[in-house]
Amino acid sequence: MLNSKQRAQLRSLANSLESQFQVGKGEIDEHVVTSLDEYMTTHELVKITILKTADETPNEIATRLAAAVSAEVVQVIGRKLVFYRYSPKLAKLGKSLTIRF
């Protein structure tokens, strides 16, 4: 669980990120979850855009996706979501994000 200072640090890092995934009317299927899970093994921080055609609210989608890939929701602003998940693979390579505890 992230505290408010850690969340603030991750939000500042996510400012410069481009969205890597889009979720729309097709809902959250196994392909989206698998792709996001694989992406998060090599990137600890990811930004996702929710299209206007999505049937659910961004908060509902954030909760479902975070639970599916075991990630923390850093922020939900409008139709942009930011997730964080610690990656042991990146830590082993010395490329893991350093967040204050």
C-alpha cells in the first residue's frame, strides 16, 4: 500500500509518461489484462487512457485492472489512469524506481 508521499512522487514521475494502453468499448478482456501484466514486468509505472466509448467509469475500470494485475492505483484524473507495481526483474537489474518509504 502506498502512502501519500509515495503516491505524490509517482504522480510526478508519471507526468512525463505517454499513455501506453487504451481501454474502450471492448471492455477489459483477457488480452488487455495479459498485455498490461507483461508490460508491467518491464515498466513499474504505466499510464492508461480510457476512451469515451467505455461503458464503465474510469474509477471502476481502474479498480478492476489494478486487481487483475496486482498493481496500485496511483491516480485517476479524468480519463487517465496511472498504475504502479514493483518489478523484481527491474530491481535485479538495478533499474527499479526508487520511491521513499
